Amino acid sequence: MEHKSTVAAYLLWFFFGLFGVHRFYLRHTGWGVAYLLTLGFMGIGWLVDLFMIPAYVVNYNHRLDHALEQGRV
């Protein structure tokens, strides 16, 4: 597994965010499906993610580092 990029997440958010592609990229599968079914909660969730993506990426990378340290990946 590789670390995720904030730039890649923002590009996915910008072009395909209403369909939740950025959420799938960050392994938030449940949220990705919810976005897909509701078009990003009618755009509101999509707009919130504009500000939250950096935290999502840091959180994903932190969890990945921790799993690697524990030998779980």
C-alpha cells in the first residue's frame, strides 16, 4: 500500500467528487457509496470536503504508517 496524495485527492474531488471518487481513493468506501447515491449529499458534502481533504489524507497516511509499524500490512 502507498501513501495517498493531497493533490490527487483534490483532483479527484474536483472532477468526480459528486460521485465520491475521492472518498473511494481514501478508502472511505461507505462514504463513497453514499456520495454516489446522493450526488455528494446534493453538493453539500462535496463542498465540506473542500476543507476536509487535507485532514483525510493525513489521517489515512497516519493509519497506514501505524499498520506498517505493527506489521499488519
